[in-house]
Amino acid sequence: MSAIRKWETDFGAGCYPMREQILVKGRGALVWDAEGREYIDCVAGHGVANVGHAHPAVVESIRDQAGKLITCSATFYNEPRALLLQKLNALTPPALQRAFLCNSGTEAVEAALKMARYVSGKSGVISAMRSFHGRTLGALSATHNPRYKKPFQPLVPGFVHVPFNNYEKLAAAVNADTGAIILEIIQGEGGVHIGDRDYFERVRALCDARDIILIIDEIQSGFCRTGKMFAFQHMEIEPDILCVAKAMGGGMPMGAIFFPDRFRFAAGLHGSTFGGNPLACAAALAAIGVMLREGLAIQAWEKGQYVMEKLRGLSSPKIREVRGRGLMIGLELRERVKPHIEALARQGVLALPAGTTVLRLLPPLVITYEQLDRVVEKVARVLEPSSP
């Protein structure tokens, strides 16, 4: 075991199922380990590196801002923060006039849940089975998987989970104390399950009729990943609160919620020491600029259609279904996925699980068609009937 592996093993928190690779460099959709081996990265920091690793525009923006001002309390005005807020306002629906900047997806969900209670005066929240919203106590309460939750019970009261894409079950769970419904448009961690348009239209109408706040979690699906800037745009609905993170900062820790002016917290009721700091804001401005200039939403859609067609053409009996939208793709297998993820890494492709049987691909949106062909080739090889 190298010193790096030993130090992380001996001194780290032990929260993560570690893989053997020591990653030291990335460029575009490729990463390299300490031994110089090259991999096509379909993990991308769990969907963070939408603009690719070490994009020159993001690198230059971070370098430039680091030489000026790295941190600035949110109680002072700051140019990168102001410019980012202006840019985000132009990307989101007009009704979502304001944004709260934070550092991660789970922080965004926590802010959204607090805001929903504050605005509605009600504590009940409906979430979906197979959902994943984060690991802090409020976000974990909205998350469905009992494996994540059991060691920390009792969690925040008032949360109910209903089947995803089943409007009747959701509507039946609504009561006088229901203040919010929180849903992912596409359940990433839960197996890459895609919401039906009719389902979301009916949920939106229900929230309007019953004065319920609709929170849409786009932490993984946002910022061009699914072929649009935000996945809710496929459904032609608008959330009351939108949660984002991951790809927003081009690799820097960054999250946010967007909400109407009438939802504003009173001063002092919420905050974040590092949220909206100049360095992260500069990186986010650069990353969003790349997304717009390089048409990454269109690229994600076209490349997703291309690679899913090729994956659906594979003859492996181990594949039950290929589903996804844009470059958020899941291959549901008829057996456990972990050995195949390990085999893919030996073939030079890094991939993710989404539950016990789903192989998840979240490559940078700048991945080339030639690289996608190589991914399909390697997936076909590890899913041959004779492979373990």
C-alpha cells in the first residue's frame, strides 16, 4: 500500500468505499492515476465535472481570483458574487428571482426545507421512494434508503415517502400539515429513474391547489446534464424552490437554491460562512460561461442519444434495460453491478453504481464521440456472458 493509500486509510473518516486508483490529473473527460494509467471518467466527481476536468477557462478564473480575494463575508458586497447572481437570474424562471448560495447539494436541500417550513408554517414533507437528497439530518430525512438512515434515527419528523411516478399515492399522502413536496426529476442515486411528464404536471397542479411548496432537487441533473440547463424544463413545469449544486462550480464546492421574492428569510435566520465566496463564484461564472458558449446542453442531448442507442444495441443477456436522459445514463443489470464496475476500471473506464444492480454513467459533457465509442466497447467486453 502506498503512503497515500495508507494515510487516507489510517487517518480518514472511513465514510467512503475506497477504490484502488490514486487519481492525480484530469483533462476533459480523461483522468490519470499515480502510475500513469489513463481512464475515461464516467464518474466525473459524481456528476460535478460537466465542463470537463481542468477546463482552461475555469482554471484561469480560479487563478486570477485567488490572486485578488479568496474569501469575503456575505455581509459585504462582492463583485464575483453579484455577477454570478445576475447570471443565475437570467438562467432560471422569472418567478425564481432570488438565490441563496451555499457549498453543496445537501446544504441546498437543508436551506430549501427550512424555507418551506418558514414560508408555509407547516412541517410535513412528502418525498419519493428511491430518492436521495443528501446526508445531513434534514436532507437525510427526505432521502428514502433505510441503509443511510437507520443508524441516525430518530430523524426530523414529518417526512412521508411514496412511490415515484405514482400520482394517486402521492395525492393520498397529502394532509393539512403538508407544507412541501420534494422530488428529483430523474432519480440518480436511486437507479436513474425518469419522472413522467404527466406525473409532474399533476403534482404541480396539486401543489397550486393545496398551497404546497414544490421543491425540485436538480443537484445531479442540473447544468446541462440532461440536455437542457435544468431537467425540469423537459416537463414544462416550474418549481417553487430549485436546489442545485455539483456541476455549478466547475469543480469548486458550490450549491444554491432559487426561490421567489416572497419566500425570503428574515435576516439572520439562515446563512453560510463560505457560501458565495469570491473564489467559488468566479469558478461558477467561468463554468456557466463554458456551458453556454460550447452548447453543452445540446452536446449532452445529442451524445446521450448516440451512446444510449449503442448501449441498447448490445446483445448481452446481463442487461435488463438502458435508460437515461442526456448524459445521465443507467444500465440496469440482471445481477450485482459491483464486479462489473471493478472490471470496467481494469479496462480503463471509471463508472458508478446506482443501487445494487444499476451501472451509472455520468461523463463530462465534453466527452468525445470516440471516447463514447470506447466506453461502449469496454462495457460490452465486461458484460459478455463469460465475464464474471
